[in-house]
Amino acid sequence: MVLGKTFDAGSIIKFLSQVSLGAVALGLAFGIASVLWLGFIFNDTIIEISLTVAVSYIAFFTAQDALEVSGVLAVMTLGMFYAAFAKTAFKGDSQQSLHHFWEMVAYIANTLIFILSGVVIADGVLQDNIHFERHGTSWGFLLLLYVFVQISRAVVVGVLYPLLRHFGYGMDIKEATVLVWSGLRGAVALSLSLSVKRASDSVQTYLKPEVGTMFVFFTGGIVFLTLILNGSTTQFLLHLLGLGKLSATKLRVLKYTQYEMLNKALEAFGDLRDDEELGPVDWVNVKKYITCLNNLEDEQAHPHDVPDKDDHVHTMNLKDTRVRLLNGMPYT
């Protein structure tokens, strides 16, 4: 429609299905092929990391240019496949090195996207200022768009709340409130708006450059407002709703775990003290410098020893059991 073409409902559904499902299938295909390839690489971190980079770029350009499906979805599917099935394919320290490498790449990419978006917005405000001089209309639309984004997210969570409440670990109304308010926008939205800006500069017959500038302006404004307003107040909302506190069951499990870890540390300390090869050692002073061995007087707390009179603790205990069950079988 933006480029002057019209489509009926069937064509739109067909197009969206091809773009989405085709991208998912392509991402899975590249994921399977690359994991099989990793099986032939033995403990070579550089080659393994280089393979993940090359496969990501090849999958994106194959999807975007050759097959005309969503390159973003293809790469996202590839990453999800890696996270689910490729952990054992990286030997030795390769997995940790891979994690640090992609963390750095993500940080650099996020920084560049934010800087580039800021430059485009500043250039639009200073040069194409006809959209920003009409009594602040664009700025008013930005605030209105921010309110609309929050309302739309609340509507989506509200519609899906019955399902979220009965599936998974069971979301309550407090968690749903945090889910609505903590919806932040970032690099993905900005990169998509930059792609619209690039398209507006290349196909000026159908899409004016001013439209691309407004896309980046509104997207950047929403990202800024969500990061400043929503991001800075989410912690306050968590404390206000009482979600930052541990339940009685979690607290008892934590104390029991700490007690067992201290016992293990004391047992290991005793084994070292009985080791004749270490020679004469002032173990009293050594123990003073080991912080975890200075406090072993706490009473042992068993995680299943819960008072019968506290119904809320039983509810949380059941919920924690469901969470552990779901975390224990993530791929079934």
C-alpha cells in the first residue's frame, strides 16, 4: 500500500504466512546445518565463533534478499535453535567465549543504532523542521502515541490474562501490572524505523523522505519515553506491589541451602586440616579469613517444614513446585 499497490485480505494473509513461516523454516535449516558442522570442529574457539557469525549473516541475507522473507525472524529462529540444542556443540571454554563475544557485539550494535537514530532525528529536526514548527504538533502526537502504546499493551495483556493465569506458573494481577508497565522499546524498533528511513530515501516516488524521518522521530521518542519513564519507575512499582519480597517458602529454601553450603565448606576445611602434606598451619587464623566459616550457629531450616496455619505459604510452595517442574523440562 505504501508503494502504491493494493492487496486483498487473502493476499495479505498469504504474504504474512510466507514471510513468517518461511523465515522460521530457513532459520531452522541453517541451525541444523551449522550444528552438524560444529560436530566436525574440535576445541577451536575462533572457528566456532566465526561460524556463528557467518551463519547469522548468510541466513539474514538469504532470507531478506534471495527468498524475500523476514531476515530478522530467520536470525531470531537461528538464535533460539542455538540456545535450545547447540549448547553441547561448543567444547571446552568455547561456550563462555561465545557468550562474551555476542554480548560485546550486541552492545556495540545497540550503541551504533542509538547514535545513528539520534543523528537522523537531529538532522530531521534541524533541516526538515516544517513538521516540528506547527505549534509542536509532532511533539503532541509523540505524547499521544506513547499513551496509545501503553493502552495497547494493557489491552493485549488483559485479553491474554486468562491464559497467562492458568498456563505456565500462573500469572497473578500484580505480575500482569508489571508486565504492562515494563514494556520497553529499544534497538529492534529503532533498527526497523531506520530501515523505513532508508526505503524512503531510495523510493521517493511513493514514500517521501519526511515520512521516514517522522518514523525515526516517533520511534526514537517512544524508546526514550519508555526507557526514562517506565524503566526508571519499574523498580518502584515492584516494591509497591510487594513483588520484591521473598515468600516464606523461598526464604526457608534459601536458608536451608546456605546451611548445607556452610556444612560442605566446613567439611572441606576439615579435610584440609587433616592433610599432613600441608605441614604446620595456623588453622585458627586461616579460618578467620574465610568469611563463610565464621557463622555456623544458625538453626537448620528444612524447606518442607512449613506451618499448617499459613495458607499463603502453601500456595507459594505449590507455585514454586510448578516453576521448578517447568524449568526442569524446558524442551518437552
